[in-house]
Amino acid sequence: MSETVSTSASMTEGWQRASKWSVLHFLFEQLKHSVNLAFYAVPALLLGAHNNIPEELMPLLLLGLGVTFVVSGVLKYWFFQFTVSKTGIAIRSGVFDRTYTDLPFERIQNVKFDQPFYFRFNDMLVVTLDTAGSAKQEARFAGVTRDYAEAVKHTILQARKVLQTQAQDASDTQAGMPESDIADRVINRRSIKDLVLHGITNNRIWILLGAAAPFYEQGTNWVIEQMTALRPHIEQWFGSEAVTFWYVGVMTAMVAFGLLVIMALLSVGGSILMYYGYTLSKRDDKYIRRSGLINRQEVSMKHSRIQVFRMQQDWLDRLLKRVNLYFEQNVTGTQYQPEAKATNKLLVPSVTVAEAESLADDVFAQQQARHIQYTGAHVRYFWRLMIIVVLPLTLGVGSLTIGILGAYGVLITLAFVGCASVVARACWKRWGLAHDENYIYLRKGAFGVDYWCFPRSKLQQVALRTNIFMKKRRLVSLDLILASGKLTMPYLAEEVAYALADHSLAEIERDKPGWM
């Protein structure tokens, strides 16, 4: 390619790299990352870690770091490619973890130009593209001329102008329709019992410990008596050094028990304060939630702006046959807020499975999140959990318990490995992705299960991620970008991911306004 991308004609070309000057951008980005890492390295050097490095090797070490720094920047430049077509922008990036990002023009909410000091001498720009629902930039490419950047921006604005015109035409069609005088129709209420159950499930098992609160003093005395009676046996079995460990462990468990009781009571109390008198009403195209014991709150959400629903069911929810149902709409992506204050989320707490199905059908007709057949994650995801999560934890538990308890520590470590393996397998088996003609579904969890469902038309962007290990098995991780945020399906078969991505992107082009 030429030294710079400078004309709008190049927008119809295939995959291309930016100007070679964009290497400067990747080098300075690498420098920022290195500065952040230096905050961890400097304390070690100050504490004398540098004394362990032979003085004659320091120049070679610094030279190696410098070469690595430059090579890393060059490789990032070389593997960064983009293409600008008549309908959108696609980006391929990453050296080892390859990422493919596809951005239709109408999904782009903001186009920003930056000119760092290292681009001022040749008047080149860094173009940043933001999409709705993103807490960070979705796409960025550096080292393009101002003319080319302006041409891209013009194309995006024209696509959005067409979209706005279509939306305005639809609004004008309905302008003459009289506003409904019908009062709000209540479609769901939550009782005190429901709110207590929400507090129980929201705080997991801890609330169950609250039932023992009246007997805490008697229980404490009984535990101390048993510890004293068992002390001779502990010394005989494990040695005198283990007695201290025994007392500290038991007392720590008792303190933790007391804290968990307090947490449980606060959870139930908070649920009642926040959701007392809960009603979910519907008025024309709007859902309205009213609740609160002291401060009465009202949260409304237009049906047309709902992006996704989530059925959250932890293991205790499943035991109690309850579901927490969330509806989510567009977010600005600036910061996380709790559900009580967030305007982008509407929660229906602790509903029955039948109620959850009915409300979900009211929002997305004929959805089948709980009944469709899901495609699971590849078994390599399980082994990834075992290597990255279970193995380090096992080494930590083993070094602690074996060092203190000897042979008995081996038994504890083996028991931990067994339990951790069961949890890892449960997480792997629960992952699933499915779709039909109208909706895309995602499932995850361990002993509980969460379901996500959203219309195909709400999908903004599809990204496929892989690495050298996944690529050998033709596996990818699939990112589904909505205006409400991102959903990810890991370790999916490549052909399945590409088929879904292609079909979904075709739907996006066919029904462009749908995501709003």
C-alpha cells in the first residue's frame, strides 16, 4: 500500500494497513502500558531485587527490553488491518490473540479525531469510533490523513441521516394518534414473602444462618467446650504445634459466622426497603416499576427500547423455584450503577418460573430461552479452567495444608481438587448458545443458571476472538455487542460462530433501525 491512506476511493478497497507512521502510535501505546507495569517493578528494584542481577548483564537486559519494546510495536502495526466499505468498518488486530471487529455505520454513535504530538508534523490523525453501550472505544485506527478521516466521518453521518429520516417518518405516521387515556395496567405484584425470598437468594446461603442468631451465645459456649475436650486428641493426632492452628481456625470460623448472620439480615432488610409495595404496570408502550418503603421510586422503560432480558436463577433460586428477571435497555457506558438507581435496568424480583415466562413472552413474543436446544462450549474450555484456575488454587491449598498437617493435608488437598473439578465441570457444561429466526439466546452458570435472550435486530456488532491454541482446534470466542452491553460465548466451534455472525449481520442490514 501507499505511504498514507488519503482518498475516499480507498474506502472500497480490501484489507489495508494505515501509514507506516502509525508505528509511532503503537509504540507510544506500548510505552503507556510499560509505564503502568513499572509501578510494580520499581518497588522490587528499590527493595534490592536488582542486586540479584549481575552488573555486567544489565546492559544486555536493557537492550533486550528495548528490542522487545520496538518489535512489539512493529508487530502490532503489521497485524493491524482495516477495511472501510459502503456499509461499515471492519478491523483485524492482535498478534497472538486475533480479533475481528465488524462495525456497521449506523451502529456508530460518535466519531472522534485525535492528533497526538507525534502526528502533528505530518497532519495525520487517530480516528476513534464509539458505539452505544460501550464503556470504552469500540474501534480505533491511527495514521490516516485528515482527508481520509473526514471522508469516513461523512459516510457515517450520511448513513445515520438516512436512519434518522426513516425513524422520523415512522414517528410522523403516529403523530396524529391520540394518547391513551387508559389507566396503568398492573401486570405483576410482589408480596412481603416474595421480597424475603429475594433477600434470601440475593444473599445466597447466608440468610439461612440468620435462623441461628438467637442461639449464637449458647452455640459459642458449646464450641469452646468441645474445643477444650478435643485438645488432647488434637495434640496426639497432629502434634502440639497444630493446637494453635486448631484454635485460630475455629475462632475465625465463629467470627465469620457472626458476620454472615449480619449480612443475611441486612440483605433481607434492604430487599424490603427497596421493593416494598412493588408493582409492575404497563401503559401503552411503557413498563413502569413502582416500589420503596421509605423512598417511593418509579422506573419506566419503553418496550421498544428493551435490548435483552435475563433470567437469573442461582442454586438457591432453583431450590426455591424462583427467578430474578431483568430487562435492560440502552446504556451510555460511562459507569456501572446499582439496579435501584440505574435507569437502564428493570428488575422483577423473585418471581415464579411461570411468572417469568409470562413476562418474558410479553416483552419478546414466542421466546424459548428455557426450552431451546443449546450448543455448548468445547471441552477445551473445561481444561482451560482446570489449568488456569484450579491448578494454581490447588498448589496454594496444598502448600498451606501439607506444610501444617502433613499427610492429612494431602487428603484435604485431594478433597479440594475433587470439589473444584466438579465446579469447573459444572461451569463448562452450563455454557450454551442458541438461536432461532427471531432471537439469540445465551446460557451460563454453574449450579445455578442464567438465560439471556435478545432479538436479532438488536445486535449491533459481532466480534470473533481466538488465539494460537484455540486456532488449532478451530475454536473462537464470540462477542455479541448490544446497546445494553456485551455478551460472550467462549470456545465455540468456528463454523457455528461464523454461521451465526453471517446470519446476524444480514439481519442487521435488513432491519437497521431495530437495535434502537
